[in-house]
Amino acid sequence: MELLHAVATRRSIRHFTPDPVPVADIVAILEAGRFAPSGRNSQPWRFLVVRGDDPRRETLCAHTKYARILREAAFAVAVFLDREAAYDPVKDHQGIGACLQNMLLAAHALGLGAVWIGEIINQEPAVTRALGLDADRYALMAVVAAGHPARPGKSARRPLEELLLEPLHGDEA
Amino acid sequence: MELLHAVATRRSIRHFTPDPVPVADIVAILEAGRFAPSGRNSQPWRFLVVRGDDPRRETLCAHTKYARILREAAFAVAVFLDREAAYDPVKDHQGIGACLQNMLLAAHALGLGAVWIGEIINQEPAVTRALGLDADRYALMAVVAAGHPARPGKSARRPLEELLLEPLHGDEA
């Protein structure tokens, strides 16, 4: 899928068919996340993949009001900040956002759908601990739930004019 | 450019030729940023474009050790968080990161190069104030410097195995 088209047409997908996703597609999505930029190239993101009947799916579900989405998803990627690789909260969180966006775009380009679940981090550090991870070292940053789309996404965006702090004029002659 | 290829081949570009960039390409890059996901779809990003002999180019240069890059760039996009649209620091910063990544990918797909300058926000709120903006409302999040690449980028990435908190096995039979 062409990049500019992918960026403009990707939307959060919250309903999935029961069809499985090949592990090669999951790897391609994680690979996309791997290539995100980060401050000082610190690459502080860490991934935990939950799929099939992995009991940690219900662990995640117990910590979010979006359990229905996580139960429908073919797989979920829990994305953590590794505090041993962290250096600045604002820049680390921005880099994690770039990593998440790469994964969402990759899912879309592969014909899959995905949604970034941020609300689950309101349950930090309990959710990280419940997953059996060292919550002093790892901080859950988001969960990406993904699968084959059962319904299109449809969120709107503000026009560019509202985002520009001043008008952008055309090329001068 | 195909999305997965773009994601894997994009690198920070820090050297630019003097060639100008048409405003249509700048708009395409901003449009890509506009389509990023954000918590509650709050779209808290705001853009200020600096190009040509705009005196604010030197204002930016005075607040970063990367002034050489900003002077070489055909244009720069200063990306701000609008605190009136903000709702959660971690999620807002992540969303801004997704927005920045969309812009970096779009620049790459258009055959341009770009670099995310994060170090300049160490000079907040002075830099926002020096740009003549309301620093109580707007917080500089990063500056994207962009133009025609004069040298390739080359930063390395850790292998996926180092990012996975546990091995990812192939599809079961």
C-alpha cells in the first residue's frame, strides 16, 4: 500500500472477524515498530505478543473497559517502555508513539485492522505486574489489538487550517 | 512509496541540498501529520512552518545546538501541543510522536529527507515565547527539519529478538 494513502486511510478498527493472522504478519508489524526513531536512538520499546488462548489475554481484559475488543482481536501487542533504556519522559513517550504508529500503519498496509488502546495504562503498574513482568523496569505504554477488520473505522480529523498557527501561503513567483 | 518499505528505509537526514521544496509537498507532509491517532481523538498538535528567509528560522537556531541543520533545511515544522486540547501528558506526548512519525514518513515517501529535532524542547518555554506564541497555551514538542537529502542517513536498529520480552513462535500446525 502506498504510504501517503495508507496514512490518510488508516483508522482505528475495533471489530474483528475470527480469522487468525499468520505469525509472519505479526512479525512484519513488530518489524515496523522496530524502525521507529527515538531520542539518542535509544529504542526503549519492548513488545509482548498475546494471541490464541494465551491466558494473559484475560489478564489484559481485566484491566481495561475495552475487553470486548481484546477478546475479538486475533492478537495483541503490549508495548512497554524499558526504563533501563529511557532518558527523558517526554521524548521517550513521543518515540513510543512513533513506534505504535508504525505498527498501526503496517497492520493497515497488510490489510489488517488495529486499534491503539491507551486507557489500559490507567491501571499501571498493576497490569504489568499481573502479566508477570518487573513493573519497576517495564511500564506499559499501550496495547495494540489487531486482526481482520469486521467493520470499517470512521473517526474524523480537523481540517489542516485549524491546526496551522498561521496560514501557509503558496510558492512565491 | 510502499508503506512497509518506507517504514524500514526512512532514516534521519541531517544534510540538505539548497533546492527548495514546493509548498504542495509541505502541505502533503502536514496532511500526513493531521491523520495521526490521538487519545479521545483530541488531535492536540499544532503546526508552525518556517521557510525561506523567515526570521524565525534564526529564532529556532538560537535555541538548539543543531542550528546548522535548521539553516540547511528547506523548511522546518515546529510542532506544538495545544494545552487547550490536551488531556493526559503520556498519551498526548505519544500522539504527538505518532503525528511526527507520519510527517517523517511522508517526507521520505516524497523523496525528501527530514530529521526530528527533540533537543530544542530543552529550551521550553523560552523558545515558544521567542517565536511570539503564548507559551502558557502552546508547548513546543519537536521541530522537524526537512529538505532534499544531501547525504543518506544511517542509524542502526536493534534486532527484533532484543525487543521481544519472550520469543515469538511460528504458527502451530
